[in-house]
Amino acid sequence: DTEVTQTPKHLVMGMTNKKSLKCEQHMGHRAMYWYKQKAKKPPELMFVYSYEKLSINESVPSRFSPECPNSSLLNLHLHALQPEDSALYLCASSQDLNDNEQFFGPGTRLTVL
Amino acid sequence: GEDVEQSLFLSVREGDSSVINCTYTDSSSTYLYWYKQEPGAGLQLLTYIFSNMDMKQDQRLTVLLNKKDKHLSLRIADTQTGDSAIYFCAESPYYGGSQGNLIFGKGTKLSVKP
């Protein structure tokens, strides 16, 4: 299994909602990543987890809260988002932080109303 | 700081070769990558090259690296309509303890006309 899966594919939420994005991989990778991609822009790194511990937080607002419950799963909890947070949220994984061959999931298209 | 530059658009006819160019600034980059992104989809790793290599070929894809000029190119032979997508160049500026930092270019939108 060389796939990174993400659910849901699409999500529409209001500014007062709480929702979560999920990412899963079964490649035994120990590094997992969240990226945000706005239309016609490259992906921007948000968070990096290494061995289930948060390794990098790229100054992301606290309304985004990542969680890595085990080595296969990565969640992104969303609360009190703004319309400008609407974007494609991409999850990726790699063998570990020394391996930059990252495998990307298909993304979750988030719309904040 | 690190920066990756790409031209934004490329249009070719089906069957022709496509060449997508990229320049980067960090001479310590160890790996350079090409990703493909189809509309509404995630990124697919197409190929990558280690910085001590000049060329890498993989079926229809040829990657050329000029380390002196910090120039990377992706050639797609016999371009098909299914190759229409945005192609991102990315560099990995660290070796070991990389902290997973990939620096992406803005992407080149390849349009293939029948």
C-alpha cells in the first residue's frame, strides 16, 4: 500500500463550526506533514510530525490544531476558521525527516463560509 | 533565503516534447523533485534527482541538472493530453536532519493541445 488517504474530499463549514480533517498512511512512514494550498499557489508547509511528535509548526494560527494519535494517522482539528482559510489541505508522509521523498494525499478541499 | 523559480505557463502540441525549467538558489540542496498536480487533486511525485547527478531518465521523463547554474529541467517526450497539469519543482535544502522542508516553485501549467 503506497497510498496516503485523506477524508473528507470536500468540506464546507461555517466560522463557528468545529471539524476535523483526517489523513492515513500504511507505508510505515514516521514523518507526516500538513500543507495548505491556495488556488494557483504552491503548497505551504503548516506542520510536521516525526515519530508522532510535533516537530515543526510554521507559525500556524491556533484555530488549526494538529494531532497524531498513532504512526498511521494524522488529524487536523479546525475551529473558528475564517473565509480566507478556504484552501486545499494536503497531507504527506515520508520515511522519516531525513527522507524528503514525500508522498501526498489527494487533499481535502475546504470552504469556510 | 531559499527560492525556486519556474515559468508559469507552457503550451505544446500533442506528440511534441515539453521542457519545463526551474532555477533554485540554495546550493546546499541535496535532492530536487518534480511533482505533478492535476486539477483538484493532490501532488504526485514524478521523479527526483540527487544533486551529484547530471541526468536521470525514467520512461518519457528526462531530468537534467546543471548544478553550476542551479538549473533543473524536466523533459516530457511525446507529450499527451493526459500530461496537462501543473508541474512543481521542489528542492530539499538540507542533508540529514532536514526537518522535512521542501521548498516549492510556483508551478508551471502545462497545456497540451490535440
